[in-house]
Amino acid sequence: MQRIAESELIITPRGAIYHLNLRPEEIAPTIITVGDPDRVAEVSKHFDRIEFKLQHREFITHTGYIGKKRISCISSGIGPDNIDIVINELDALFNIDFDTRTIKPSLQSLQIFRLGTSGSLQESIPVDSYVAGTHGLGLDNLLHFYRRENNEEENQLLQAFVTHTQLHSSFSYPYITSCGASVLKHFATGYHHGITVTCPGFYGPQGRVLRLGLTNPQLVDYLSTFRFGNHRISNFEMETSAIYGLGKMLGHQCLSLNVIVANRIQKKFSANPAAAVEGLIRTSLEIIEQI
């Protein structure tokens, strides 16, 4: 096996991977990612016991147990660029030997769940409801830096989306990846299903106007009216497509679970977003514990 150089895989003097500040024994194979560092404690308060608490920059990790299930929660920060760090380093903790700096001959598949907030793009998906993303559709450019192939369904969805929106003419060419089917099946009740679009920003990239004009002011309309067979775009946020794309290439089962705090069609915002997030955490953890 080819040795990975010190400049490519940075390991600290205590044997931890650089950005996440984690050693392999400090992370569980079932992982919850949250954007907000303060949300890690809101998740881990539901653990029966906590083994490790670590932090480096915006990356906070709590690892412990719910019943007999070992589980970790880690904050990613906001955006696909941070997800590039988080998913690659999580994979390295399990699938690269830090002593020899070589890829292990036997690879481990992780379960990675995003618990986040999101904006609905359908009138029928109200604030405070939950969405499980069947696909992550990226309007950013992260996945274009990696060699990857779509399956036939993903190719057809992407072509239909590009034809409908023509977004590729003014933005980076979109990309799409399906979620982990083996974990999605556990979230059939109580969760809306649909395509989750990932945007590289919160204001202009999500069609919000404050003081700056937009190159594509019809973005929300284009997204909300897209249909392909039984597929539609349910919501958008800022991390899912990167998690799905990197996770699938690395062989992990990923699922993005979001609570709707804003309905962009109805122009409504949750009256109590903190309670909505707490509901998503409790409901999702009860299912994750059983998987």
C-alpha cells in the first residue's frame, strides 16, 4: 500500500487527525453531524453516558452510548467546504492506519446522519415538520473536484433538473447523489421525503434579497416547481449534497434529516425553532438507536 505523506494526512502529536482533533478510539461508527457547535450538547444530553468530549475550532465531538449503541455527535460548521473536512477525516479515522499511513485492507462503512434545519420549498411541507432527503442536489462545486459516477436514476434526475432550471448556464453545474437506502427505510413514518438541495450560501444562493440584486431571482420558483416522476424538491439547506456525495464514494450510509424552520412558499418562519429542533433530535434518536 502507498504511504500517505505527512502533508496530505496531518496527525497531531497526540495521534489525532488535525481538524477534528480525534483519535480513532474517540469516535463511534454511528455518527450524527450538526451544523451548530452548540447543538452537539443538545444531542448528547440524550445519551445515557458520555465517554469523550473534544473540541478544535468549530468541530466539537461528544461520543457515548444510548443504551448499548455507541454513537458520536460532531459539529461540522456551515457549508460544503466544512463537510469536505468532516467526512474525509471521519473516514480516515476508521479506514487509514495512522501508524503506517496506509489505507486499511478491510474498510468499514459508517452510518452518518445529519440533523439540521432547513427551508421548505413546498406549501404542503409546513414549518416544524421533518424531512428525510432521498437525494442531495448540490448547487455548489465541491464534488467536481472528485472522480465520481452517477447511477442511471441520478443521471436522469440531474438532466431533468438542468433542463427545467437552466441553472448550469449561470452557476456551477449541479450534481446529485442518492441517500443511503438502508437507513432511509427506517424513516418512513413522520418524515416527508424529497430531494434536498444544497446551496453554497444563505442569502443570494437561496434567493433571499436584502440590499443586493440577484442573477436568478426566480430560483425558489424553479426549485419548487421541479418534478420528475414521483420526485420533487422538498427543501434546501447548506450541507446535504456534500455529505451524500462524499459518503457514497467512500462507502458510507448517509441520511439528512431536517426540521423545517422556514416555508419559503408560504413566507412563514417557525414560532419556536428551538423546540422544533429538539423534537427532531428526540424523534430521530429514538429511531437511530434501533438501527
